[in-house]
Amino acid sequence: FLVEIVDSVEIYLNLLRSIFDFNAIRNLLTGPNQIKIRIDAMNGVMGPYVRRILCDELGAPANSAINCIPLEDFGGQPPDPNLTYAAALLEAMKGGEYGFGAAFDADGDRYMILGQNGFFVNASDSLAIIAANLSCIPYFCQMGVRGFGRSMPTSTALDKVAKVMKVPVYETPAGWRYFSNLMDSGRCSLCGEESFGTGSDHLREKDGLWAVLVWLSILAARKQSVEEIVRDHWAKFGRHYYCRFDYEALEPRTAYFIMRDLEALITDKSFSHQQFAVGNNIYSVERTDNFEYVDPVDGTVTKRQGLRIIFSDASRLIFRMSSSSHVRATLRIYAESYEKDPSQHNKEPQAVLSPLIAIALKISQIHERTGRKGPTVIT
């Protein structure tokens, strides 16, 4: 037999050349108004791609990319691109020297975006902002935009953009395979998850470096900072305050009974239209369910994908058991609240969401039943 050795970095680079305007990105990184970037590959497989594409091909200084040598133990740090595990990148960005920062996970399919002074872009906002600025990417100008996809726990920020653009949105269970079906059938051009995974139909997986290049393309086209782009987006579409709380390493039996009892509570008729008063806030339950998805391509039905409480003001609480965790059981709570008024867009998400979080803790009794005082990770 024959063994063929291929350079996956070069193959991927050639694909990206057909998607992006590399001259525009190169000018952003090397031109008279260049911005300094800081990219953390977190010692995962993305390191060689970052060096070859962002540094060698697009001209970013070599010291722009850090932790680019793939290591079996990832340098002793979890390769998870969030504010908890990418703390070193966050601190570097807070200094104000860099205008754009990004981090990747172990296999490079998930990413995080930071602006100058450590301005954090949550994954749901990132997906919506990318959708609103697809005209900055030659690929979408040529191929058009057929539809968007988001996982059910992801905030509804994408839906606001889709409504303006008059394209459909597919709300799927967590798991990329659902997006693949949509893309293969020609229904979906862009999709994403709240866990920092975003991709398009240029391939059938989420793609962290592609998302970073989209952001650099937007910066080059709009000639604004990351923070300015995000705030302009909020002013136009409203801000979706959003947080995810992970309770990791729970005893599986305890986690199962928490979810079982919670489902019985919220699906009981007496819970429908119930009101919760927390401080000066009153939340009226509009509907509840255990999310079910019918695949529009093949008609496959996927049941019991997460408990949802949707309030009359479009706020949402979601409870979901994670099937991807490798440590016992993980229960995730998602809270979302929409704010249209631009004068109310400068608050801390956890402060805005604290009444919803109080409701979630009260009805789930997760602290009492697990002995926990709080979540393991907040994103």
C-alpha cells in the first residue's frame, strides 16, 4: 500500500484564501492603522495553523501568537477558551496594548474573542454579530445566505438579526450533527453554539480560526474596535444579557432526580402563568417544556433536550444535563434577559440576571440537594 503525507495546514490555508479577503486582513495587521493582536492557542493543535496563517501569511508579528506548541498535557492548563481558563490572555488584554485577542480550545473548533482592555464578547453575541456582518466576507457575497442555526441553549440574539435579514433560524438541540444535516440540505449558511463554537457551510464542523478571521474581516471593513462593533450591534438589535452556570462533577443519581423533579414541577398546570416577584422584578411564566426537535431534513424526532421556562418578557431559564462532560454529571443552568433600551446596556450580566438566577435556584433546589454553594464555572 501507499502512504500519502499531506500538509493539512496548507490545505486549510488554501480553503481560507477562497473565503476571505486576505489583503484586507493583512492591511489591518500590517498597514498604517494596524492593530496589535494576541492569540493564545492554549498548546492545542491550532498552534501551527495560527503561526502559518496569522503570522507567516497575514503578517502578524511572531510574538502575537503564544502557546503554539501542541503539548499532550496542554502545558498543565485546561485548554478551554473562557474567562476562567484563558485568564492569562485576559490579563494581557486588560493592559490596553492589544486591540484584538482570541483563544482556542484543544482541537481548535471553539474560540473566544476579547477586545482592547479585556472587553469580552460572549459566544451568543459573537454569533449574532457575525451574522449581521456577513457582507464583509467575500464567500457569503458570492454564495448568499440561506439560513441560520443555533442550539436551543444559545441566546436568541441571532433571531433578532435573522428577522431583519429575513432568513430562517433553526433552533436545534446541542450537538453539531444537527447543523450538519441542515447545511448538507442547503438550508443553513451559518450556525453556532453558546459554548464558543461557530461555523459555516465551508466545512461540516465548528471552526475557531475561521471565526477569528471573520472577526478580523469585520474589523478591517468597519474600521472600528471590537467594543464599538459590539455596542453598535446592541444599539441596533438590543442586548441579550446571558450567562451559563455549570455544576460539574455531580453525583449522577442526584442530578437525575433534580431534573426529574424540576420537570414535574414546571410542566404541571399550576405552574403555567405563575408569577415570580424578585425585588422590583415580576416574571410571568408564558410557557414551559422539555425541548423537542423535529429535523426538517429527515423528520427525525429528538426528545428531552432541556427544560425551558420562557417568561412573558422573553426572558428564559434553561436547565440541561450535559452529555459531553467527562467528570460524573454536569448540570447547566442558562439565564437570558433581553434589553432594548441602549441606556441599560452597560450593566454587568450577572447583576441583570440575578432575579432570574434566584428563581432558578429556588425551583431547582440545586444547592440544597447537592450541598454546593455555587456553580463550578460561570460563563
